[in-house]
Amino acid sequence: MDKNALEDKAEDAARFLKMLASGPRLLLMCHMFDRECSVGDLAEKTGMRMPTVSQQLSLLRAQGLVETRRDGTTIYYRLVSTAAQEVMGVLYKNFCSDDADVATTGLLASAGTD
């Protein structure tokens, strides 16, 4: 890959990581990892207010990470970006599942103490 193409890809990756660098957005994507959810579902599951959920979903949608499906008056969101699904799979395994690697989370907690 030539230098300019690699620089463009690096910028794309940086924009992608910026989208992921938000606790609320990660929480929403974690809930949408393997299923579609409505704004109301996500607000209930996360404890966030519906306007906050809608705002975060709008950002994710604008970046092409989620898509919508309308059923009557309800809009369902689902994670559609392959890159986001793959990253969320790793994050889910290491931080969200019952089998989350305790050593990894412990390492990250101690990293902030330097």
C-alpha cells in the first residue's frame, strides 16, 4: 500500500476509534452486539435517558456503524459495520461477558496508577 493510501486508512481508523472512544456508545453497541434494539429498549437496559440514546445512535448511524428498521412507529437499531462487530466481539469477550478476562481488566486498572 502506498504512503498516501496508508495515511487515508490511518485517518479512517482514527475516526472509527473516536466513535468507539465513548463509554455510552460502547454500552449501546454492546447491547446491539447480537440483536436489534429500539431506543426505548436501549434506554431501559442502559439507564440512559431516551434523548441521550437517540443522540448517540444518530452519531453511530452517521458513521455507518448502525442501521435502522422501522416497524410501525418503532425504529430498531442494529450494529452493521463488520469492523465494529469484530471489535465489539473482542471487547465483549474481554470486558462484558461472564468469562471476561480478569487479568486484562486488572491490568488496565493498574495502568492508570503510574
